[in-house]
Amino acid sequence: MQKKIIILLATLMIAFIFCGAATAATVKTNHLTTAKNIVEKANYEQNQPAIDGNRIVWTQTDSSGHRAVYVKNIATGTYGKVQPSTQDQYSPDISGTRVVWEQMDSSSHTTVYYKNLQTGTSSKLLTTTRNQFTPAIDGVRVVWAQNTPTGSAIYLKNIATGSYSKVQTSTEDQEYPDISGTIVVWHQYKSNSIHTAIYYKNIATGSNGIVKSSTNDQEYPSIDGTRVVWEQYTSKGAVIYYKNLKTGDYGKVHTSTQSQNNAAIDGNRIVWTQYNSSTMVSAVYVKNIATGSITKIQTPTADRLDPAISGTKVVWAQEDSSGLYKIYMKNLLTGSVVRLTP
């Protein structure tokens, strides 16, 4: 879940709490540090939100500059650090009660960690001397990028069985994976060039290939079911594209002269940010590809970044008057917009 100007956005801090699906399991408070002891009071930045049902995870920086991953169950109000650590934590993702993130160790080596909020079980995903980064999770399957002697490759682990492997062997760098069911997507450099394309593999059937050939760079894919969205670059900036791997439906999500980034998809809804060159800020947009309707989430006076979506709930990072970023949420059914933390 989880990409996109991500290296730039990793410096922007976000926190957002989202109204949730009633079917999600309740976080057990004995597996979280008491909220009053660990949740900062909006004096620090929050970023990189991800959402599934009633639960939102994000990265938050404290007064010392330390970064930790937090979770909030918006149905119960329970929130806290996912796994307290003295090491910096980044790039969280969530599926049900399972959270993954990357964590820096004392030797500046990054490792992907996993925790089940319901059982309290937590561990490294795979012990290696290689750097691991940008994990994504769906159910019991986790994908991540991992350094190799010649570049980087996408790996997958089934945390129920313990089995793991490379998703697709290649001599080219592979980065920024996402997963839905048995389908994995990522961006990869094409052979003998600096051009990037979106690739997919169905680990159940073995089918794989480029999602859609283009002479333009394609990066930062997001997938739900058989639907894939990504950024595609032109001389005028980035544009969000969509393809249904099952039906072949393909095209721009929204025609605009403004640069579009940070795409994510859940069901029929796609979210992204769109830059306004007149106001010099980015707004969050939502498109329902079943109806064709497009909605801008308010008219912003400050930047909105890193949107994520689950059902009818959208979360994003929004700059406040002090220049810090906080997590906000909109319920598309009720129209309510709230900030998730004080």
C-alpha cells in the first residue's frame, strides 16, 4: 500500500485519523504503549499515512528528531506507537491488524519489520545484511525492495508460511512495490536504459510483464485487485494513469495541465495530488472510475500530500500555519473533514 515523490515526501511529516470500516478487528491496548505517554501534541510533523478499514498508521517525529510509526483505530480511539524503538522508523503500511515498516539500525542499515497488533507478535521480516525498504502488505503477504550486489530487487514473504523469494529475477533495478492478493507491481528500469516502466507479476499463475508500454518514465505504482495506477512523466510534468489488468481498460485518470502525483487506489476510487501553478499548492483529488465523478477535497491554501484511501475514507498530510504537516481525513459519504490528532 503505499510511493511517489516518496523520497521528497519522506521529509514531510503527516498524521491523519480516519473514520473506519466497522468490520475491522479491535486493537488490543496491551500491545500498544499507553497513548498519553507517547502521542505528541501536534508540535511535531506527521507524514506517510496508510489506512485500512478503521486503522491508520503514519510516521511521526518528536522534539529530538526521532521518527516512530504510530497507529490509531478510529472506531475505538485507541492509538500509540506500533513498536517503541530508539531507532528511526519509516514507510509504514497496514492490512487488517498487521503493520510493516522499515527501521534504521545503529549502523545505518535499514530492515523491514512486522507486527500483528492483535497478537502482539513482532519481528524482522527477513534477517540480511542488505538494506530493505518501502514495504507493502496485503493479508499475509509482504513485498519490499532489497539491495543486491548489482542494484535492488523486489522480494515477497508469506508471513503465514515463512516462505520468501524474489518476485521476478532481473538484472535491472526494481523499486517501490505494491501488492493486492497474488499480484505484485513495481517500477523497473528497462534493459540498457535509464527509462522506467511499471511491471507486474501474478505469483499464483506466474504471468508477468509490463503493465503498459510507453516511451515515458513510469513510476510509483499502486494496485487494488486487478486495477493499477501510476505516475507517468511528460515534458510538462507527471500524469496519473490507470489500467485494469483483467479487462485491459487504460487511460489518463484526469486530463490536466497541472502536475499530478501520489496516486493510490481502493476499489473504484483513485486519489492523487494535483499541483496548482497559480496558487503554488497541491490539492487532493478523488475519482470514482465506476461513475466518472471527480471531486477536489476542499480548495487548499497550503500543501496537501501523500493521500491514501480505504473505502470512502481518505487521509492525507496537510501543512498548517506553522509550516508543519498533520494528518487529516475526509469521509466521502458524510462530507466531514477532521484532523486526526490535536
